[in-house]
Amino acid sequence: MTISNTYEAAILAHIYQNIAIPGLGDAAGVLPSAAAGTIKVALHSSDPGDAGSQTTNEIAYTSYARATVIRGSGAGAITLSGTSPTQISNTSALSWPMCTGGTDTATHFSFGDDDGDIIHSGALNAPLLITNLITPTAAAGALVATLD
């Protein structure tokens, strides 16, 4: 069984942009949160997998922390992208804290909630080699995940 393209897009817009899903439930539909909230973006040294969390294979250079994106539209958001209603990506460059020690190589990323549960994950276009004084950055549109 599959979900229709219309509802795939509506579900992603609700999760990542805090947009209501009209026509579902009561007359007002599924409403957005009163406060938009955030999405946490983690880097991983290998695929965290469907059963993993944001701590699974998460990189650990000195001073690393997950990046935070506000749910919504506009600069810095995670939005529907491309021609597929099931694809999302970052709308602007996203950076993590500068490495102040150690080295790491990020090959995957994940979008997650405040509890570290993964909503979506995917492979980076190219690995990010992270060494001392490097600030890992993903260009706009580089973090692409697909609803499966």
C-alpha cells in the first residue's frame, strides 16, 4: 500500500514547515503547532539505518553539536524540493560548530526531533573530512532526503 503524492507532500510540509493538513480530522484539519519548534540535523560516519537514532554512528569531533533548523519556510528551512513531493532538502547552507580537536569523516546526515529520533536520513553528496579548525558546511540543497 502506498500514500498518495498529495498526502506525502502534506505530511512533509506539516513535519518540516509546521503547515496544517487541511481536510483531515475535524473541520480545521490537522493544525500546526502553536510554536514552530526545531529540527536537529546530525552528521554520521556511516548510515544510521532505519532502526537507528541520531546517536547511531554520529560523528564526535571536539566541539561537535547538532545543527538546529526552525520548522517553517524561508531561509534556513527544510522544504519540499525538486519535482517529487516526497523529497526534502535544506534551503540554505547549514554549518556545524568548528572542529577544535580530533578528526572525523561524515558520510551521512539525519533530520531528527528534540529526543534524537530520526525523521529522515540520507547520504551526503560527498564525504566531509573534518579536521582541526574546519567548520563542516552543507551547501543549500545538499541535504536531500526522500520519503520511502
